[in-house]
Amino acid sequence: MWNKVQETVKFLKGEGFLSADFGIVLGSGLGGLVKSIVVEKRFSYSEIPNFPTSTVAGHSGNLIYGTLSGKKVIAMQGRFHYYEGWSMDEVVFPIRVFKFLGVEKLIVSNASGGVNPTYKVGDIMVIKDHINMMPEHPLRGVNDDRFGPRFVDMHEPYNLEMISKLKKVAAVQNINIKEGVYLGLQGPTFETPSEYRMVKLMGADAVGMSTVPEVIVAKHMGMNVLGLSIITDLGVEGKVEAVSHEEVQEVAKNTGKTVRTLVSKFVTA
């Protein structure tokens, strides 16, 4: 892993991916944020040494370097999921690369199913904590101390200062946001009514198929993380309805315009 990360970092630096203020992971339907970035460099994942390639609709599969509201950013236009068949090492590989490109602050976004009865489709939830129910852990195996410690403190997986700053930005922009706990499952199936009920009983407000491994690895390397989740469907008891990936993408795309405003204002706050 170490050698692969260094090889990829060397390639990207040679192509003009220099130090950035923020790394951004754009989830399902949220790739539109790239419209707000003054792009200096763009590479398809297939052009980058050691990078997996995204196989999910709504994940364009590009790595972007540029300027967002005056701040240098590196953005993933599409992520990798465990359910696609990638190993956990491959899922979190880009986060490792971000760190060694100089990124210390990470913004992750996703689409999720809301189980909190006060949520509605289209709500934006800032993630205050998560529950890891993935079948594999991204730090399992021999630890490489060059990346981080064997045992990682997770008392504050999502940076409280960044959350507070986002709330202030949302208030100024008159954007209503929720704050809740995200639970990560493997996927790719959407949850059954009983599974949604389980998620709620476990203390989560929303459930999805990504983000948690990326955040764990970011914390392993000492990065500060802000997480945003768009509620694209509901798993509230008595309101569970049929849902498709296309519908999820459509909701995320529509609400993504608001997320675009939030993130653009946040990076300069």
C-alpha cells in the first residue's frame, strides 16, 4: 500500500496536483459541485496509476484539481464502494493519496435513506457521528505506522469545529440542515422495512453504503472530516416505499445545488 500510494502521489504531483486546502469526495448525484470549481487539472481514474475505476451510475470517475471560492481543492467526482467488489484497501486508497498530497481537511458527501421520522426526502444532514456495520474494516491487518497508529481514537470522527462552521454558513444562507448519525452497511440492496427499523433502533438517523471506511482512514492519518448526507428516500416505519438508484440520483442532483452553495461558502468561512 505504501509504495502504491507514493507512486500515485508522485504521478499526480508531476501532473500539477499540488497541495490543497480541502479534499472533497462527491457521492451519488453530487458531482455537480465541480461546476463551481475552476478546474486546473482533470484526470479520469483510469489514467491514474493504482486507482480503481467507478462502476456506479452517477459517479463520473474523475479526479479534479482546482480552485473553489479561492481555496485549492482536490475533488473525487465519484467514489468506490465495497459492494462493487473492491477491497477495503482499494475503497480508501484515494483518501491515502489525498493525505500525501497535503490535504488535512476532508469533506465527504453521500446519499442516504432517512430513518428519523422528522426527516423528509431532500433534507441535508450534517453527520455528527457514524456506526460502522460494514463487513470488513479498512484497518484490518498489519498496521503501517507511516500512515498512522495501530489503534485510532474515534471520539470525534467528524470535526466539531467544521460542523459548527457549517451550521453558521447554513444559517446565513437560510438553508435548513439536520444533524444526525449515519450508519454504514455493505449494500448494494436498499434496506428492507425490518432493516430500516433495526437501523433506527441502533441509534442512527440515516443509512447508506459508503463514507464510513473513508472517514476511518482519514482519522487514521490525522485528517479533520466534515460529512454531508442528502436524504434521498425514507425508511420510516409505515412510510417505506419502493426506491430505485435513478430516483436516488435525481433527488441528490436536485438537492445537490443547495449542497453546492453550502460547500462553496463553507470553504471560505
